[in-house]
Amino acid sequence: MNLKKNDIVRLNIVDLTSEGMGVGRLEDGFVVFVSYTAPGDVIDAHILKVEKSYAYAKIEKIISPSSMRCESNCDVFEKCGGCLFRHINYNNELMIKKNWVIENFKRIGKIDIGDIDILSANTEHYRNKAQYPAGYDKDGNLRFGFFATHSHRVIPSSNCQLEPEFFSDILKLTENFCNKHQLVPYDDETGVGLIRHLYIRHGKSSGEILVALIINGGELPHEKEYVDTILSSKLNIVSIVLIQNKKRGNTILGDKSKTIYGKDYLTDVLCGLSFNISPYSFYQVNHDGAELLYAKAKEYAELSSTDVLMDLYCGTGTIGLSMAKNVSKLYGVEIIPQAIENAKNNATCNGISNAEFFCGDAGKAAMELASKRISPDVVIVDPPRKGCSAEVFKAIQQMSPNRVVMISCNSATAARDAELFQNIGYSIKKTIAVDMFPRTGHVETVVLLSDKKVDGHIDIDLDVEKLEGKSGTAT
């Protein structure tokens, strides 16, 4: 079929990509991706763009809706791009995400993990952090919202279903203040404008709220009035911070900050531990989901009081510290210096004395620890989306722990890494998915690997290089 832009074609949607695109095929097998569709939909699709082996389209008309469909409860769902599944009921979303994990392990890692469970703590209002860029609405008023997909166009939003409802109160108060004093939103193309982002953090357990305004300048006009405006909400505001960011580009937070009300941070409790959270601190955005994830990782670790635990890619130490009381010694490794300082402070604040944290690349630091004959019984890896480095595999092989617990935000690279772990003698014992970010295209995976066989060595560098091209997301 000689497909071209603006053609209308009939499609059966048979699958969904991790980017939320429905997958349909023409009679000759040519693939067409269509946004906001669901497996089982029969649609007429309006072709938008044609490439050599696939095309993009939008819904022209739904001929027969999928049984997976539901009514969206968000007015800007199809404009914002933050959620992929507002039009699909949640049970089917879980099924789709579970299948993503299973198929990635099968296709990329060449590992059949069978059927697995997928856990979820909550589906609405779970985010404890929001960063809203500023822009103009159609009437020329400053509004906060979210960037439309693949653009810097701000879609105004005051009632995001992923965030606590009271975030909208703070958002509206800030908008009213800015418009009253004719403060101009920042334009990244010109570098002009004062108001860049509104940033809100919430402690789910403590109830404390931190509000930060990111500005392209040194001062906020009518600063005291802004404080009074936010406090008029009668919410549990414990901190209001101004953050200066005069740099061009997409970075949200700047290097300089000034607390204009309260303390510099909020405090929250996660897994029984207390954490001080500044605007710069890493902290899981889904509190209840994080507790579910950490509990599953702890269960898989099978810790005893004599064990030595190593937490690679430890961030601010939350995962390892949540298990520190169950082991004799905890070592944490993270490349970001500020995160390591936070981890050390978190240990001190919680009276944890059996933890040591090291700043450096996870692989190189782990190799150094291995050279010092530090032999952990259990290693936890929670790498970035690109997965573990070759040095991490070499260090783990040298340290030879009994068990490795891998937490991953990207099941494609988790599948690749699982195959590499098998190549150095570890086998998968358990796998589970955790839906930390319902209604979005993300899903976490927890894997237990154990039963190391010392004769399973291969050249990791070559294998990583070979597999890099196969670690993308599955469709």
C-alpha cells in the first residue's frame, strides 16, 4: 500500500508501546502507531507522518471501542502527555505493564520468567513532588502547568489527578500573586522573564509542605506578600524557598537558594526512618509505592544479622538504610557528592552507626572495595535507566555475594543485565513488577539473583557492547 500523509485507514489496534502508542498493522504488515488508543480498538486512523517502515496517525473515528477503555477524568490528558493510560482501566494497565516486563526479559535477555505478579499501592494523587513551568494562557495571563509532549508549550493545569488536591490551591494562589504584580513568565528562547517554575514537595507521613519558586533573577518583587499569600492557604507550610536560576536551558533548579519562610527543608518518614528533604534532595515521589518496592527488595535480600550489605547506586541511601538494622554492616556507593552527604546525614539523623558511604562511580568504587577484600553477602543494585556498568559486573563477580537484588526502572535494561548476571554465574530466582507510577508509562522491576557458579565467567565488556543495541524499550 502506497501510504501517504492525510490518508484515512482502518486499523485494528493489537498492542501498546511503552511510549503509549497503539500499534496497528495494515494488510501488508506495515506498522502504524496511533496515540490514545487501546488494544482491541477498531479505528479509522488519520495518517500524520510516513516513514520507511512505519507511520504515525491520530484517531479519526473509533469504529469499535476496546473493552479496556474507560472515560478519562482529566481535562488535559491528551494535551499534557504526562499520563499514557487515562483512557484505559487500571486493571488492564497493570496487565499491559506486566507483559512489558515479561516480553522484555524474553526478547532482550532471552530469559523466560514465566508469569509474574505486579504490585501497586495507589493510583491517584500519589505524587509528593510537582514542578510546574510558567507560561501564558490564551488570554495573556500567567499560568502554571506542564509542557506538552516534545515541546516547551505550557498546558495550564490546576487539578492534576496524580498530585494531592491541595497542590492546586498553592498553584492558584501563586498565579494570582504573579498576575496581580504583572510578573512575566520565563521564555527559554529569549531568556527573558522572571518566573520559571513553581515547585511543591509534600511529606506523605508528616503532612509537611515545602513551596519553592524558581526565578530568573536575584529577587522576587513583593516577597513578603508572596509569603503571606501562600500562608493564607492555611495548609501545613513549613518552608518557602526562592531558587535563582539564571542559566539558559532545561535545568529547573539553580545553584542559589534563599529560604524566605520557615526551615530549609521538610521532614518525612519512609520505612520507619526520618528524612530531611530540601528542594535539591532525591526522594521517591510515590511514598507508599516506595515502601512497597523497598519491602519487596528487603524480602528478596533474605538478610540476617551477620550479613554485610552493599548498596550500589545508593542515592541518598534510602534503600540501604531501610535495611541497615537487619545487617551487621552497610556500604553505600553513589557518584553524586551531595547525595552521599545526604546519605551520611540520613544515617546520623536515624541513629544508624553501621553504615559507610563512598562517593564515586558505582563500578569503580565497587572494584576498589573488592580490592580491599570487602565481601558483601548481599548486593543491591538500583542503576539509572541505562542499566549497570561493565565495572559493576566485574566487581560483583570479584566480591562474589550470595545474592544480588536488582531494582530497575527500565525492564529493557534489566533484562539485558539479567542475562549478563547469568553469564557470570547467577540465576534468576524471583521477579516481580511494581507499578510506582500508575497512569504513566513507567514500571519498576525487582529481581533476585543467586546461586553463583564460579565457572560461569565471560568477557563482560564484549557482552555489554553486544547487547547495547538490544536494550531499547519493547513494543
